Amino acid sequence: MLVYSFDGSAIARKYAEPVFESTTFPFCLFTGGDAAHKHVLELVERLREQFFGEAMCREILVKNTINELWIEVYRQFSTQTVRPSDSKSAAQIQRLKNALNFIYEHYNEPITLDQMVAACYANKREFCRLFKATLHQTPFDFLLHYRIQQSLPLLCRPELTITEIATTVGFSGASYYSEVFRQYTSCSPAEYRKRILSGTQI
């Protein structure tokens, strides 16, 4: 459980389950464009530093930051939930959730646009338009970005080669993985690994 609680607790029922189980919650895209979004991104960066750091009470610091981060997510949930009467919007959101769940479960496999479309029961044109309008990127851009995100923890394991990491997260090889990685991080996977293992600021 993300929040400081346990499954079935009052906190979980009130603050976690409504978000996880909602079919009318739009996706939150935190871009840093306003104060609330900027704060969320700062919390994510703080969480990364705490997780990879060696501070005293590291686990407690990480848990506290996760709780603070979840508060911000819940605030977004409280203000952005689609009205029950807006059934069309709710249905569109559910289609996107289905597509994203498909990506989360199969990101390390070859994925086609037709497979994404089939997962959300929509036609291809509607799917691409809805995806871009909601997440401000194409389905394949989202997939590539997610693969890069999933590769970051693996780069902290020096026993894995760059090629092994690339294929583990769904890339065809190290060359293409490195090319996409640089687009999103402005450095190569090897450079990122060197910085994170040496404790250098990313």
C-alpha cells in the first residue's frame, strides 16, 4: 500500500481504494506548469534522492515522502474526478486506463498500435486522438518513455550489461535503447549509471 496503512484499513478505504478503483478519474499529467505540479515533481526528486541515499532513518524518510506525494495525488483525484452524469468522459477514461494497463503489463514485449487499440475497445483514430489529447504524447512516445523509466532501477545493478537492460525492458538492442535514453535524459545509459553509482547529481 502506498499510504502508511494496510489493506482494508480506514485510511486505505478512504484515500487509496477510491483512486485505484475509480473509473472516472482522469489521468494526472504533472508538467511543472503550476505550483501544485511543481511540488509533485519536487517530491518525486526528493523520493529518488532518499531511496538511493544512505541517510539515517532512510526508510522512514522514504515512507513520509510517499505519504506526502499521495496527498497531492488525492487532491488531484478530488478535484478532477469526472461527474457521474458525464458518462461519455468516464467511458473514454476507462478506455485509456485499459490501454495503459496493457502497456504496463506488456511493455517488455513487442507491442503494436493495433494491440493497444484492441485493449481499449476503440477504433484506431479515436484512440490516438484521445491518447494525445489526454496525455499530450503519442501512444508510442508513452511506451518508449515508460520503458526508459523501467530501465532506471536496472542501471543501478552493475552486474547487468546495457544490452541486457535494453532487451529486458522491451528494446530490440542497446543502440536504439541508448538513442531513446539520451532523448529523454540528455545522457547515455552508461553515463547515467556512472553518475548514480558514484552519487553524482543527475
